[in-house]
Amino acid sequence: MKDAGNTGGAWLRKLVALMPPHEGAGARVDREAVERVWGVRFPSDYKDFVAVYGGGTIENYLYVAVPEVSGDARAGHMERLTDDAVGT
């Protein structure tokens, strides 16, 4: 788990105090590669949250996804297009 004191802001420290991440939480993501493959810049608060908590569900209510990049950049685009098609 990444230390919330070294990332994010006061909001993240407050959240960690209210909802401590479990042992081993947090996602190590190559942010530059993900943003390049997906063609978007993810908000810094989302990236900070994912660094501390990782992906998954919160109280079986809210799902937080962590974008992935496979070895083939085109496959990353295909995964996104497939997910978008299923969601519509």
C-alpha cells in the first residue's frame, strides 16, 4: 500500500482515517503507459485513490476499476471497446 501521506491531499488522509485500506491494498500502475494506450489523462485524485486502495468494491456498493494495459497496445483498446459495448 502506498502511504496516503505521500500522495493525494487532505481528503485522502481523512478517507484513510475513516476507511483504512487492507494489508496489501493499492495498485502499481504504469500511469504513463495506461494513459497513452487509453488515450486519456486520468484525474489525479483517482490515481491517488487507486495507489492507496487499488481496485475492487466498497461495501458491495461502489466498484473502482483499475485500467490495465496488455503487452499489445491494440489489445488495451479492444478491451475498452468490448467493455463499452457491453455497457450500452
